[in-house]
Amino acid sequence: MAVLRLFASARVAAGTGRTEMSGSTVGEIVDAARSLYGPTFASQLETCGIWLNGEPAVAADPVTESDEVAILPPVSGG
């Protein structure tokens, strides 16, 4: 299972910052998280960046057991 890391508002909506998820692609991991954490979490995904092992990812990117998928909401500051 891949590690799913959640940050900022996605972490708050899910109630956790880290979990393990099954899936063979980034899209499957994100879909599993959407189902597990519900509509409040799912609404956060519309504006989030998805990363695979520290690089921007797309839904079709393959995932192995040693990978880390991260969901990062936009950050602002000054």
C-alpha cells in the first residue's frame, strides 16, 4: 500500500495527515481517499495539487507500495 500524506485543509477535512491506501494509480489512491473521508474532504480536492514522490502527478501515474502520494491545498501568504 502506498502512503497518502495530507496537508493543511485536506488534513483537517480527513482528520489525519497520513494513512496507507491501496491503488495502482494516483487516481485510484485519490478516489479511495475521497470515498473514505467523505464530501468535505472531496470538496477540498478541487483546488489541491497532487504529488507523487515529490513531483507533480496526474491520475494515470502508476503507484507502487514504496510510493508516497501527497495532497497539498493551495497556500497563500506574504
